[in-house]
Amino acid sequence: MLLHIDPLRGWIAGSRRGSGNVRAGYGSAALALLVFAACGQPDRQLQVVDSAASPAGRADPALGKQGGATAAASIDYVPPMDSAMPAGPMGASIRRGLALLTHTTDSLPAFAPGNIQCVSCHIEGGRRRNAASLAGVHARFPKYMDRSGAVIPIEDRVNYCFTRSLAGNRLPNDSREMQDTVAYLAFISTGVPIGARVAGEGMPKMPALTGDGTRGAQLFAATCTVCHGVDGQGNPPAFPALWGPGSYSIGASMAREERAASFIRHFMPQNNRGSLTDQQAFDLAAYINAQPRPDSPGKSDDWPLGGAASDVPYDTKGHKAFRPPARLLPRANARGAIVPPPPSVRRTGAGLR
Ligand code: HEC
Ligand code: HEC
């Protein structure tokens, strides 16, 4: 069902400068479309949909009825393609950003020492719906994250993935590589109003199931080893590691059984997407997440106000670890693995020059 757009007109009408990224609905005259009259670009439209009938499911046959990860009203947004990247220095920065997401370990071995790239999870340069999609992400920051108990900038969020999902090191926020990354993320958010949700962001929530690691092991041997290897180490750079020193850390969202099950259910095996049942995806997630993987220093400080999801595999305030991995592998640079919340300079004056 479509939501009426009026309450949103204020901020949608206030946003401008889109470079396309428009989907003109699904052929139904009943769809409420907002024309960017204010921008003088009547062909540019954003459509607000609600999650119950999110077109994300229709856009991706592998998702069946599961499309639409977002609870609030969301925009049916299609991020621009590479061909829309501008010329000149800005375009060069955006292209470098995409290259960093795609070839992370080759480009930044000191920061991404493992066998997993940003695009190993953020499929198609973060443009694939429901694969932890990054479309529109620039408009979602600054953002309050209950895991950190702080409002954080997008650079810190990128660094959560460097330090946890890649089990690597924090990239300096004022480095050119960080700015290139953010330039690309802004590019695939072109035209999305600040604070808006877009259809297919994040990963779809799964039904409440529990995996069986023994069944998962059998299924893994039959279905996954051809690309990820019998020992889960992958075949880098094309096929990422699922566990061991080159894979994601215990502090990554993917180390949670339900989150991994969602990714596996919809996107794996890569040569036959959508072929697994929900239960099989949970069985595989239980097996994979039980294997040894890099530690995530400082993880017990997560969710400082409590409220961790039930499948978080380590102890936090008010939460007992759910099925922690067999063994945690020490990190070479524990300090580089932590992204502290933004400190206040009010009393200290730190940073004054
Ligand atoms: C192991 C899988 C994995 C890898 C590798 C990974 N990420 Fe993520 N990333 C996630 C997941 C899962 C989320 C959370 C998505 C959600 O549910 O909102 C996320 C979230 C994000 C977000 C915030 C999205 C939002 O809407 O708030 C950004 C930005 C991001 N990742 C960037 C990166 C970058 C840049 C890299 C490479 C340096 C990277 N990620 C590598 C899995 C991964
Ligand atoms: C045909 C090769 C292939 C097969 C088979 C395959 N994968 Fe993958 N897998 C990939 C590729 C390539 C990626 C990176 C994302 C992408 O491009 O789809 C990936 C990414 C992943 C990721 C996220 C990144 C990471 O390193 O953790 C997980 C988890 C995963 N696969 C699990 C599985 C499971 C479980 C199976 C068996 C059901 C499986 N894969 C079968 C190729 C494959």
C-alpha cells in the first residue's frame, strides 16, 4: 500500500540537485508520485512506498515476499549508474571510492589485511537491494547507533566495517581514501533527502528460527565449498573468506546468526540465489559463525545502554553471548581495531590550534 506523501512534502520538496535516480513507479495510476516541480525537473520523481508492499521484493525475484527491510515509509530509490559519474576531480574521487570498495584488500593492505572486500557483502558496489545496500546511505548520517550509544558521522560507520567486517584497521577520517569512499557513498545517495529511508536498505529481517550447525556442515560441504573452500578460507580476491584470520570479526553484524542467515538466504549460493529455505540459511549461518574468527577488541563496550539483539555472540550489558565462535583469533593491531565514539572537546579544548 502506498503512503500519502503530504507529510513528507516539506523535506522532499526541499531536496534538489538529483542526478536522476528515479523510478517512475510500477505502471499503476494509483501510485502516488511526487514531481520535483520545485527543481524544475518534472521528469525526476521519488516515490514513497510502505514496507508491507515494498517493491524491493518484486525488484529481486530471489526475495519473494521478503523484500522491504525497512519499517518506516521508504522511497523507491534507484542509485545512479557508473555512467552518471561526473567528469573532473569529483568524478575521479568517486571512481577511486568505488575502486576502494571493490578492491579493498589490494588497495589498502595495511587497513584491510584479510580476504574479504567491502563488496563481498555490499554487492554491486552497495547498490544491490537487501545486500546491506548502501544506496541513500549518505542521507542517513549523522546517525544514532545504539551499538555505540552515540551519534556518529558516516566516516565512523565506514570504519566500523573496516575494523569489524574486514577485521582491519581504522582509516584516518581526514585521509584522501576516506574522502573518496564517502564521495562514492554520496554519489549513490544523489537526490535522496536527508533522513529518508530507501526501499531495500540493510538486510531483510528473518523469521525467528534457530540454526542446526550439524545440518549446516553437511549443506556447506555440498553447496558452498566449490567457491569458499572446504576450510572456509575462500579463494581471494574473488571468493571471500567465511571464517579464519582473513574473514569478518566476531564484532561484525555478519557474526550474528540471524543477520548471516538473511544474507545467505537471499544471496548464496552465488550461482543459485534464492534456492535455500529459511531454515537451511540458519543452519549454514550457525555452522559458519561457530568457526574461529578474528576477535573484536572493545566489543564488551557495545550497547552501553543495553538492548543488544538476542543473537549477538558476545557478552554486553545485560546480554549473554549467543553461540560464540569456537575460538577467537587475536588482532595484530588492537588499537587500530577500535573506533571510539566522538569525544567532547568542550572542557579539554583538544584540537585547538
Ligand atoms: C562481512 C560483511 C561486510 C563487509 C565486508 C563490509 N560491510 Fe559494511 N555493513 C555490513 C552490514 C551487515 C551492515 C549493516 C546493514 C544494516 O543492516 O543496516 C553494514 C553497514 C555499512 C554502512 C552503514 C549502512 C547504513 O545504512 O547505515 C556503511 C557506510 C558500510 N557498511 C560501509 C562499508 C565499507 C566502506 C566496507 C569496506 C571497507 C564495508 N562496509 C564492508 C556488512 C559488511
Ligand atoms: C559460485 C560461487 C559461490 C558459491 C557456490 C557460494 N558463494 Fe558465498 N560468496 C561468493 C561471492 C562471489 C561472494 C561475494 C558477494 C557476491 O559477489 O555475491 C560471496 C559472499 C558470501 C558471504 C559474505 C562474505 C563473507 O566473506 O562472509 C557469505 C556469508 C557467503 N558467501 C556464504 C556462502 C554460503 C553459506 C554458501 C553455500 C550455501 C555460499 N556462500 C556459496 C561466491 C559463492
